[in-house]
Amino acid sequence: MKTFLSSCCAFMLILFCSCKSKPSETDISKKILLEYVCPENAKVDNLKIIDTKKTESFFGLPALQYTVSGEVEWMNGCDEAFGNLPAGYKEAFDRKTVTLVKSDDGWQ
């Protein structure tokens, strides 16, 4: 009986913690970079979360909508079509809206 009760408590704790988890700054940064050319050569600097709102995806999955500011920096530049940027180029963004959806694979 003691083992069963302990197992139930552990399960409830894991379930509670997984429901409350939020995206990390890394998850938010990855989502931001998807909108830029050469995302594999870029990083987000000075990320500031201005606002957070709970919402749902089109399929009813839990989602969080962030309003963020910061800048994107291409450390090695970018030589793609429509994206010829020198190394160290930076582009600021202000009050950008980013929505992340919680799935079985984490926040996307």
C-alpha cells in the first residue's frame, strides 16, 4: 500500500510539473530565428520578454504568445540569395509576436 501511494504521488507530481512548464529562452530564440535568412548562422541577443498571453493552437493544443524585443546577430554572415549579410551584422526587433505551441516533442 505504501509503494502504491508513493507511486501515485510521484505520478501526480510529474504530471503537475509537466503541465506548468513554459518554453525556455532557447525555445523562444529558435522560433524567432525561423523568420530570418540563415538561421543556422544567427543568434538572438538581448532577448527581453515584454508580455506573455496564454492561448490555443488551431488544433486546441496549449500555446503561449510572447511579445519580445532584442536583436539577431549573424556571427559568420550569410551568403544566401536575398540575404547577403556581412559577419557580425545585427538587426534589432521590437515588440515582435512569437507563438509557441506545446506538443509531445516540447515547445515549438
